[in-house]
Amino acid sequence: MHGEEPNFYGDEATGYGPVFEEQPVETIYPEESPEAKITMSCRARANPPATYKWMKDDMEIDVNDEGSHYSLVGGNLVISNPIKTQHVGKYSCLASNMYGTVISQDASVQFGYLDLFSSEERESVYVKEGQGAVLLCAPPPHYPAELSFRWILNEFPTFIPLDKRRFVSQITGNLYISKVDSSDSGNYSCIASSQSISKSVFSNYIPLVPLAERPIRKYPADLKVKFPDTTALVGQNITLECFALGNPVPEIRWKKIDGQLPANHEVRMAGAHLHLYNVQFEDGGTYQCEAVNSRGKDYHTARVSVEAFPEWVEHISSIEKDLSSDYTMSCMASGKPKPRIRWLKNGELLDRKEMRFSSLAFDDSGMYQCIAENHHGVIYANAELRVFACAPTFEHNPVKRVLAAKNGRVVIECRPKAAPKPAFSWSKDTELLSNSTRVFIWEDGSLEILNVTRADEGRYTCFAENDRGKANSTGSLQVTESTKITLAPANSDVKVGENTSMQCAASHDSSLDITFIWSLDGRVIDLHKDSQHYERTPNGSSNGELLIKNAQLKHAGLYTCMAQTTIDNVTASAQLVVRGPPGAPGGVRVTNKTDKSATLQWSRGADNHNPISKYTIQYRDSFSTDVWKAATTSPADVEGNEETATVVDLFPWTEYEFRVIATNTLGTGEPSSPSLKHKTLQAVPVVAPSDVGGGGGTSKELTITWTPVQPQYYYGPNFGYIVAFKQQGNNEWMKVTVADPQANRYVHKDSSIPSSTEFQVKVKAFNSEGEGPFSLTAVIYSAQDGKQSLERFTALNTEASTRENVVYYFTAKPAKHSASRGVAMCTVCWPCALCIGFCVQHYNSM
């Protein structure tokens, strides 16, 4: 509610219409309340004091009616021994005095209650271990709708701890257990609490009986709690709920389909709650919760719409207007949906969309209310309009004594209270004044004098007259010496980091105080806030010298010294040039690119009064996004008069950003903003895989290994490898394609492959542009067969009998392969160790 006490007459103790200080609010009366009364507040400031009456459902309440439960205490309405069938409804208060009537905001009275849970016995719930369970709360009838819920196990106050596995919905009250285990066995009771009436009730116990199952089965995530489409108001906090059953216990993830989750969000209750704080319009959209475990996932989406309570953009205020003048009251409100505007005068609804008066009459005076309303709420703005007519009077605003500077300009105001608007005239001493080249009488009655001289000193009288009377008031004009700049600041030229000063001195009338105000390019310099760079030198009251310390580029510009008294002011200006490193170049863009180069173009930045001598170009790529590196260019040195260059020695099919830095003899400037990201063109790979080798493996297999090519050397899409191999003595190479760019081995299986046979192998890379060079050729051996391995194993144990007490166990899965020997490795174990067919320690002397 917006309202204000009118201030029509300044210091005059005048009356005014009612302005609310306290209004009725929404009231919920607990049916079991020990206090058998309801008090609805209403208090208004008014002169003379306001009288009050109340409305219920738009009907006036007769507090004097015999047997009435209603009474007035001041402006408050008291309902004694409230009865639900009689006193539920919508209430409003009217405050009135001789100046008009205002009506309060509506406030409802409702009776709050929370019944007991049903006394029926709850059935036992049987659930297999590993399955999910839902225990229904089924809250009893209640008002208002908002309840909070908790559950107890076996006895009060053993509350169910809420975690990733257990969740209580604050909408339905139901208890959800995602995966039941034996520890969940027991008797459960739902507690429903109403904060509005301070009451809680308990349900009968619900036995939960987990059924043992071995092995415990696993179940995919299954969402059982799903938040609905939700409408929030701007500034509200809201909570979205999601919870799933499943084994393993599902993980809940949240996202906003049409953008990022708002910065003001918080995920709580092990993921089951998404809180949005201080909701704004941009937070509206489609939200999704996803439940995931190793057996599957489930998801749910719903919309969050953001609307707004009405809010004033422009509202009325109390005003006094002349009789027969024009006037328009204006009210504008924002909100979603758009609010509807209504007007009241003295508590009565007006059938008009706007309050426009073409010729005000006395009957238009009164208390006006503008009401903006949508389905989320209503707001009021109150104002008093007073239409008046009176003879001119200077009682509260006489013509004043005025000082003016010689050769300056002065305005002497004439502001009597009068309606209708009076006609004005002026005199100086005994001389009647009229408009001239130097003297003007304004429409509002003010007197303006230009090029003031000593001869203008004297007594000035303003005369005001309308059809209701006339009046006059006399003031005086005193002329002082004008303020003059005696030492003006001079243009200055410095380098970054140097000190300089701006001179400024002035003469002024000795009866007046003088101050100096400095500004840079029209903005006043705050000497306290900018004390690191600015200082006033204490050289007397008539000297305003400004010291500029450690000058930076931002300190360059037009400095203005203003010498000011209470009567006049005078200014003088000078330019400060600060020379320094260049500013950042602008508009860096790629105009052409190949597989290994990119041509850049940019716009010159500020040279800061020192010619640019050269440019440096830097880049960063998708493999090192945090590091800017110096680029190789053509030409190698980019002169200061250039605005284009070509970066060379780039990698094909790689995403780059570029920036440009300018340098002059005073230093290197800030880098430009990065260019847009550009990817160089594709090319045939030139890097072959390294460390090609292999051998060993299972009988009838040939294992070939290599170190994969790093991604920056892919040079194009569809990257993979071509593996070539041939048996010693053969001329024809066999070739196979491996499409995975991260692959590091290929196993060729063929029943005709002889064991322990020498092969030559080589590998090369390919992409969609073509094939690269082969690696160096390596020699490897195919796997041994079982008989050969056993013979080698026997020989090793025979050898070991002459050495320390070591036993060798043959392993079917060799941990290491010697390409030069072509033999399987053995496992070395001390006799006391457990070693069953797998490698524990290699015998390095093999």
C-alpha cells in the first residue's frame, strides 16, 4: 500500500485525509484455539482523526446489531466467539474524515484445522530385500493445505534418518525406500504437522516386513516421486522433488533442458530436492531429473513457469491543484499476468480507465485509490487531490534577500500561494519594472536580471493579483565582486608513471568563501577516493593547484578547474596528454586458412601518442586452452603499420584462437580480445606410430603392438591405422585396418600360423584425406605352442636346481614377452608363497 501525508501548506498546520499505517492481514483461526476471538487490525493517520467501518464480503458490518459477535476497538475489528459458518469471509476496513475515505486491502478469515488420522489398522507391507517400498501417509483432512511430514520407527522420537536410500515427500507425506534391507524391519508412523495452527498428528503404525531373498536381485532405477509443472513468483524460493526406487540405490541428477541450471540453485536431500532461490524470469523453462543405477535409468521432465505479483512502475501521490486547471492522475504496474487497473474515489469504484480532468472543480477533491490486480495479488496506491482557490498570500514564502555577482545573472523568485494563478508585476524601490533586454518577468512570477551591476542593488517588490484578491512581498538584491581565474591551467604532456601538476588560482569577493572543484572530461574528481593519483597542494585559499601522481593512460583528457563561491563560479580548462604503451588492437578475425596457415586481419588500437613499432601474434589450440604461445608469422616481423599477417607452421585440422599485441618504444600493450575459433583444413597424416613390436600370445596368434599417434597429429577425421605384416621369406605383405585411433595392438588369429616364427611388421596412420608413411619395420615372433613351452619350463627348473631354492610355475598367460627370444616367461615364487598358474615375479635372468 502506497500513501503519504499531504504537505499542501508547508509549515501550516492543516488537515489531510486518511493514510493507512496498519491494515488487516490474512488470518487463520485455529478451531481449537483457547483464545475465543479474532482481531483484524486497521489504523490510519489523519487530521482530523479518522472514523472506521468494516465490510465483510462487500457488505457493511453493523457492530451495534443486537447479538453481534463484532465490536470496534479503535479502528480494529474484534470478532468474539468466532463461528465458522458465520465469520469465514473477506474483510476490508474503511477510514474516513472530512477530506475523504480510503479502503484497505482485502484480508480473509479462515478456520484452520488438522483432523486425526483414521483409526483403522494399517496393513503390513511385505517387500523382498533389494526391492523398493512406498509407505503411504494418507494425511487426514486439514486447512490450510501446507503440511510438513516426518516418520518415526517403532517409537517416538526415533525419527527416520533421510539419506540417499530413504526419502519423505513434503507434498504427499509418503515414505520411499529405494532398496529395502533387513535393517528396515519395524513399525512406521507418519507425523503430519501444521505450522499455521501449531498442531501435529500421528498415524497408526504400518509394519514393514523385509523378505529374505538370496541372492538379492538388482532392479533398474524407477522414478516414483516426480515434480509437477510448477508456477513460481519472482523472488520466491521453490523446491522440486524427485526420488527413485532401485538396486543399487539410484543416483539423482538434475539439469535444465533449455540452458544451465540457475546460479541460485542448490541440490539437497542426497539429490532428491532441487531448491531454486530468489526465482527470476530467466529461471523459467523445462527441468529434468534423471535417476541412474547400473541396471538402468529413468527420467522425468516438467516445466517451471515464472510469473510476478503486481509491482508499481508509477503511482499517484497527494497533490493540490488550482481550480479550473487540467490534471491527469497516472498509475502503471508491472506483473505477470499483466495487472488490471481500477480506480476508487472515497472508497467508491469509478467506472473509468484513466483519471483525466480537463477543468478541475471543487467536487473533484477527495481521496483517490489506484488498484493493480492479477490472480497473484493486489496492490493499492492512495493519494489526496485537493482543489482550491484563494487570494495571493506570501505568508509562507516571502520574497527573499538575494546575492548576485557583478556581471553575472540573478533570478529573484516570487512564489505566493494563489488560485487561480495570479498576474505578476515588479518594482525596484519606487520604479515599476517592465521587460527589457536585461530584465525579464517570467510566467511563474520570477524576476531575471542579466549583466548585473552595482546600480541594480536595492529593494525589489513582487505584486500578485487574481480574481480573489492581491498581495505583495519585498526582498533585496546585494551585488558582490565576481570571481575570476587569475592563473589558468596549461596543457601538459607526460609519460606513463610520471608526475605533473595543473595550476589554478582565482580572485573573489572577500566576503565570500571560495572552493575549487576539478573535473576530468566532465566527471568530478573525488580527491579522497583517488588520493593515489590526485592531490591538492595547500597553497592558500585562493590557489587550487592539482598534483597528478604516477599518471596512467586513464588520466589523460580535459581537466577543468572550477572556482566557486555561493554566488557564482568560473572555469578554465587544459589538456593532459599521457604517452604510453599502445592500446589493444580490435576486431581480430581470420580471413583465410589452409591446412598449416591462417591469415589474420585486425584494426589498430590507440597508439597512446607514441607510434606502434611492431605487432606480436599469439595463439592457443584445443590441446592447450590455458596457454598462449608465440606464433610464427609471414613476414617474420610484423611492422607497426601493418594490419594483416599470416600465421604459419600450424597443425592441420586443429582448432585455434588468435590474439594480437601491439608494442611501441614505451612498452607492450594489452592483448586484443581472442578471435573466433577456427579449425585449419585437413591433411594427410605425416606421423607414423612408434614403438612397433609385439609377439607371443596364445598359440596360433600373432600379436602386434605400437604406441598410438597423439591426437594433434590426426590431421583429419576418420583416423585409424593400417597394420602390415609378413612371415620371414615371404614377399607379400598382409594388411588390416584398425579404425580406433586409440588402439595400441592388433591380434591376428590364423590356424596356419607356425609357432615361434619370425615376422616383419610395420604400422601407418590414415584419415579421410589419405594414408601416411609406414613406421620402421620390426621383427617379432608368433606364439609358442604348448609343447615348446613345457620343454622350456622343464629346462628352467633343471637349471634352478643348482641355484637358490626357487620353483618355477608355468603360466598360460605370460606377463611379459621377449621378442628377441620368442619364449614365454615363467613365474618365480618362493616355496612358501601361493602361486597358482599366474605370474607373481619375473625371473629377470632369462
